[in-house]
Amino acid sequence: MPVRELSSGIYELDIDDRKMLATRNMIPGMSVYGERLITEDDTEYRQWDPSRSKLGAMVLKNFDIPLKSDSIVLYLGAASGTTVSHVSDILTDGLVYAVEFSPRTMRDLIQLCDQRPNIIPILADANKPQSYAHIVEKADVIFQDVAQPNQAEIAAINSKYFLEEHGHLMLSIKSRSIDTVASPKKIFKEEVRKLESGFDIEFEVLERKELEPFHEDHLGLVAKMFVDDEE
Amino acid sequence: MEDCDLFDKDPEKLAELVVQLQESSKENPQSVPLQRADLRDAALECGFVELDEDYDILLRDVCIRAAKSQISQTDTDDSRIIQAVEALDDIDKNVNELSERLFEWYGRYFPELEMTGEELARFVSAYGSRTNVPEDHEMSEKASSSMGAELLFADEELLRTFANNICSLYDTRRYIENYINTSMGSVAPNLCEIAGASLGARLMSMAGSLEKLAAFPSSTVQVIGASRALFKHLRSRAPSPKHGIIFNNPVIKNAPWWQRGKLARALAAKISLAARTDFYSGELDPSIKEALDKKLEHIRQANPNPPERKPEAKPQGKGGKRRNRGRKKNKKSGGSN
């Protein structure tokens, strides 16, 4: 069975002529949310369903994924940890700070944290980065998947606090949670404009693609904080 | 960094500190500077931890403890009521289905018995076969002349067990209802007085918590539970919904159609006022109810007669029949919220 590494720690397996996205299972034998486990050459892989994960969809949409095995990641909107578990697989020598607002979903996330050594759970509101500034350190990557109307603002304020100077921001923008009625294209344009010049820090958008057909009305985006070199 | 005042390296105590810091920073966000010392470096320099990995292990341990303790504190009074009211809805849904099954099933053996729901369940549970109905029972004549089939012993036992379970669901339902009535009276006395215990609890459940309900504008309170109609209105020319679940309040339910919108608006205004009073003070304030009654009376007197309908008047009330009047254009009406 051919295994191809698409990006650091992210693999594409060929099973019966069907391509499958996967990560190496950090805890062999353990399936997190009922996903399939496949063993090849003494390595166990966990299937990664792109229609359940914005990050997974971004991989298949050929985004340049800035995650490395030793990255420090701030993950906003961790939910019950479906995607976080794969990020945890990728970061074999790294750490992911997983911020989630809902106590109900945090209950599931904690179970995952109990098993995996590289996830730090934080029950807090991503709107208030001050409330976890005493825990989180500077991050190489901020990944954000929150269904909030002020998604761009949340990304900006968290980047201000926690993003390394040359770090990357990965964003999944859900148009439906900004405005249910307006056209997604328009909303995406406006959100990108906000990121580029709407706040006191500016971003350089490196890539942007809609996450069709895996997620409807979602835009995936990778950006870098704009650093003024003249100072 | 030679002289550092180090914290006790007890994860449990550190977790408490983490939660405290989180709470205090919410009240005073300005106190957290943008440029902060790197905690990992500081911990290593002071000798609080020896290795990079030790820092990760300790931080993880502390954060898991902190999150767990925060989760255990989320079981609040209003969250318990919300669970109860949602359980009530689940029971209703299931008990109806089971009662219908019993009606069909037992109907084979005693079709003349004109009972449904709880009454039927109690009857089957008490007597089983119609041959057991005592002579002084009002159904005894019908039972003896019934065209129903003969009920075998094994089936009778089965039906009785089935009916017993339905009865106990009805009992549980009553138990939960009492629980909601009593706790609403102490947790949200004003909401309970203005909206009624069960409607108040449902509003909290749909909003998510008493705090969220208190934060809603009253126009939202007015249409909670009518999201399909609301989004249809926002997307197309459909009329705006006049009431969501607050329709279940007798003030609106029993009113003539032309007053309902106005009454719903007044009621919603006072409901949000009541929710806010409950959340922030918790004391019963009788003046809300007085003001509401006055306002309702005023609306009723000012609108005694139905307005004349214009030829192309928009559909009024629930208008189930006219559902397809809107433009067919909407590719997706409803299903999203």
C-alpha cells in the first residue's frame, strides 16, 4: 500500500485504489471518534475525514500547511477534539493549546487530553485572550475554527497576543455565522479585507480557497502577520 | 533571576490559581499587558522546572485540573431546570408514540373501549383482559358484548407490562413538572410569574441559560422558537413571525388573532425584563406583573374589533394552509438557523 507524505505528518494512503487522508496515530490502537485505523509497515495511521475537519479539507485543497512536528499551535474552537487529535498526531515534538468555550464539548475534549501528552486544554472565550494569557506562550501557528460573527476580530486579537513574528494564521471562515442571508462571496471578501487592513495589526493573506465540497459556505485561509521591517 | 518567589509546585493549588487569574482578567482585561515575560523561560531560569519537558508535563497537568474544576462548576440552578424541561419534551414525544401503540394493540381485544392516552394505559394496567373488568365498572357492559378477540394469557401479561411502563412515564412526567414549577419559583421568580413556569423554563432552554435569555433583546424573545419563519421572512417576502414559543402563554393563545402580535410584543418585553431582574437581583418584583397587566388591558381595549382585511392581506396567525404562498424561489427555506 503506497503511503505519500503530503505535508509534515500528514499522509495519503492508497487503499484499494481509494485515496485516504491520515495521520500517524500517536496512541496506537486508540480510535478517537470512531475513525478507521490502518497499519502499514508497523506504523498505525488514523483516517482523517475531511468533511468533518476544516483543516483536513484545507490539506486536500492543496493549502501549504505550516504545521511542523515541533510547532507550538494555538487552536481556537477546539470543540470535542476531532481535528485537535490529528493536530496532536502531527506535532510529535510540539504542543497544542486547545481553547474551547463550551463546557459541554470541553467534557469530551478533556477525555482526549487525558490520553495525549501534547494537548493543553483551556476552557475560555476566544474573544478574551487576556483570560488565558497566563497559560499560552507564543505560537508558531494559530488555527481558528470558531462559529462567531466576529471571527476576523478574534483572529486579530489572538494573533496580537500570541502569534510569533513570522508565525502563520490559519482560519476557517463560516459565512453562515456572520450573516445567514448575505452571499458568502461577499462576506469572504469583506473578512479578507478586514484581516488585511481592518485592525491595528495587518495580515498578508497567502492562500485562500473555499472548502467545497467538504464544507459548504466555508473559506479556508492562511495568512502571515505583516511585520514592518523598517523599524 | 536569582531571587524568585516560587509558588508551591502543587498542581492542585496551581490549578486553583489558574482559574482565579482567568476570572480576574475577565473583570479587568487591561491588567494583562501585551508584552509579557515568556513563562516557559522564566520557569526554567528560576529553577521552577528543570527541563523543557517538565514544563509541558506540569502545565498540562495543571490545565487539565483547572478545566475539570471549571466544568464541575457549570451545574447551575438554571442548567438543572433546562435538563428537566428537555427531559419533559423527550417524555412527551415518547409517551405519545407508546400510547398510540397501546391503542392499536389493545384495540384488537377491546375496540369498544373509547379511551386513549393515560386513561387507556391505566385501564390496561389495572384489568388486562376485558374479561377481568368488574361488573360495577362503567365499561363492564361493553366488555361483555365486545367484538374484540380473545386475549391469551401470555399476550395479556405482555400488554400489562407495556401499559405499566407507560403509566410510570406519565408519573415521571408529573414528577418533573412539579420539580420545574418549584425550582422556577426560586431560581427565576419573576420569569415564572410573567411567563409561567413551563414556558419560562422552555425559554431558558432555547436561549441556553438564564444569563443568555437575560441578554437577549425582547424582540428576540418574542420570536424564539419561530426560527424557520424568521429566516423565511429575512430571506424572502414572507411575513415576520409574531410569536415563537411565547404563543403557549394563555395571554396570546386565548386572544383574538388581531391582538396577538401586539400582546406578544408587550409580553416579550416584560419577559426579558423579568429574566434580567431574576438574573441580576433574584428578588420577586410585583411591579412587572402589574405593568404588564395594565399594558395588556390597554391593548385589548384599544383593539376591540378585527381590522378590515385588505384584498391582498398577508396571511395571519399560524396560516398552515398558506404555507406555500411565498415565492418558490427560495432554494432552501428552513433547515438552517
